[in-house]
Amino acid sequence: MAQEPEFDSWFDNVGSYPYVIGQTVDDDFSIEVSESPLLIGSTSSPPFTTKDIIQVTNSAATSDNNFVISAMSNDIESPNPSIQNLTPEIVTLGNDGKVTRLVDGKARIQVDGKTGSRIFERTMTRSTSNAVITSFKGFVEGSLGNHIMGVINAAVEGKSPGGASQNLFQDGAVYSTSTPSGELNPNMFLSTYDFGAVSFAREGMGNIFPFTLVTPRHALCAWHVTGNIDGKNITWRTKTGEFVTVRILARRKFGSDGAVVYLSAPVNNVEIASVLPDTFPRRLPSMRLGTAQNRGPEAIVLPGIIVSHNSGSLSAIQSYWGKNAGATDTNYINSPHKKIRLVDIAHLSSIVNFNAAHTAAPRTNWASPAYGGDSSAPVFLPINGKLVYTGSLYSASMYDHASYYIDVINTYMNQMKAADPADGNTYALQIADLSGFTNFQ
């Protein structure tokens, strides 16, 4: 009889062979497991700094090998998998994915996706060998990370998440390119920031799959939402409340799923979004130190902002719009609002952590997973009173970081002028000024 494995293992729904953690070719979801041991009788070191972050080391002679498990659909339009505890006598499973040892024994956690299931096994033990955890506590004074975290923490302090504090527009907005109307919500928690660069409506799509204006004649988005878009209308709301509707003339793809589109006419009197310089790691080196999507206590968390919708799923939008969803440009009154949501960025090389099991107060209840219809939602950082664009979502956790493609995007923007021979302008992305923050390299 084969010996039971004493190490972590994955099995499919019939238990025939182990899986590698993460996405494989036949999986409809990705899995991550992060260590989160319980240190019993631990002692803490004084805080210390590593470049732009503040950390503390905790150590103990006794520990439980607890962990955090999370699952994400690889299709942003599908719901995230469910997770269930098959061994409640051995461990508890929290809503945040935290698996906590009760007694020694084999824990079995099942993840159920759209097309299949997987089971994660771990032998839970209380160890008497020395355990050490280095925990992230924040960013150092004068750093870009400290500035961003301070802005967002101040914005949510004393407020509660919900439509009244997160909807960008007031009730009654008509997300249409033919008859657009809508007034900004003065109580939105980031109402002092100008979100005008984000498109108001798309022909036949209402307010989902947005585009972000980066010059008066160019916008960035996710490539996979641009199918059959040539010649279609798209609308922006200006600083003074007027609406400008233009057509898509041309598009180019960059990265895995990034896109830049060329517009039929300038969209003026709108706040253009800038991007981070390609030298941003000098001001934010921790994003190189962190591990992508790691939810353990050592995870380095930078809060970010996305503009999406408040329905919770693409099917809810389609249900609201009815059988003509995606085929008509009418009846978008009070359709799912544009919603300003927080995310935890765990790595700026195209990975965004949405589940935010470890999100610290006061942001604890403001972060949420990606859901259907979030495709092309822009990810912003608040810097010096402006929104700085980093990329547009193309999956539940991925986007092409625009700073890595500055030269490519600039080249494409000027090449696409061929679609309008009368356009004699030269175009380039606006680059955010980070000179006021500490340079760590």
C-alpha cells in the first residue's frame, strides 16, 4: 500500500494525480497558497527598514503551519471558484481563506470551479522548531508608497463602503452614447479626484468595458474588448458636464492584452491620465521585493483604485439590460453604476491582488474580488492629487503595466494618424512627476 504523502499535494476531483499550484492548460481557475503560521509565544524585533518599507521580525519556538488559500477564475467574466473545508475536525476555514489548525491531522480543502474541482491536502502539525516571520508594516516617510497609502487611508477613514460612497454618478444617469446624461456623486469617497479620463459610455455596452483617455485622441483599454469596435461610438464627460461622443478609427495591441485606440476627433476639456515613468522602481522598489499575489504576513501591499460597475456580475448586467444587451444603445437609465473600488496591488509587474484577505484597517472592507464585466477596468494610483494610470484589467488578476510599453504606445499613437490625414499632431503619453518622492536607487 502506498504511503500517504506528508507534503502538500493537489488532486483533481477523482484524486488520480497531483496538480501544480496555479494555472494549467486544462484549468478554468488558478490557485494560490500562502504561508501564515501561528507563532505561539512569539517575540518581535524593533521595526527596521528595507528600502521603502517598514518591517518587523517575529519569532517563536512553537508554531502551527497555518496557511491561506485563494482561488481565482482565469476568465474574468466567470465567478471565482468556491472553497470548502472537507475536514472541519482538523482545521477551520475562514471567509478570507485562512486555514487554521485545530488538531494534528490531514487537512483537505476542496476548490470547485466552473468545470471541475481540486483538493489541496496538508498534514497540519504543531512544530517545536524555531519559526520566523518578517511582517510588512508600512512605507517609510517620504516614499511614494507612503504617499499613496496615506491618500487612500484618509479618503476612507470614517466612511462605509456602499453605493452612496462609491458610485461615481448619482442615480438617474443614462450610460448611453446617443442620449448621455449624469451628474457626479459629491459624496463619493474620492470625489476630489477627476475620473473624467474614464469613458462614460460605449455604443451598445453602457458603462462596462471602459477606455481611459491618455491624449485628446487616444485611449488605452484591454485588447479583448475591442472586437468589432472600429467605427463605433464612445462618450466622455467633460469637466463642465458636457458629453463628447467620437468614433474609434483604429487600434493597436501591445503586451499580452493591452490596446491603444485612435479617436475620430479630439476629446477636449477632459483630465488626461498620465502614466508612471519607466523608472518608477527607483521610487517604489518594494514592488520588486514583493511576491506576486502573496497573502502571507510578509506581503507588501500597495492600495490602488479601479473604476468598474456595481452589479457584481456580468450576468446581472445582462439581466438588467434584457435580451438586447450589447445590441442596442438605449435604456441604460440606472443600469449598474460606475463604481470606484479599492484593490490591493501586491506586485506592479502586472499582478493585482483582489481578494485582499490581509487588507489593513481602515481599508479592510473596501477591497473586493474582480467580477464579470471588470474587463478593461483601469487601475489607478493617486499621486499628487491626480490619478495615474497603470493598466487595464484583462483577467481576474492581470493587466499590462503601461509603463513597460511607453515607447511602443507612443509609436503606435503616431502611426495611427494615417487614419486621419488631416491630423498633423505628434503624440506622446504624459509621464507622472515623481521627483518629490525619495529615490531609493
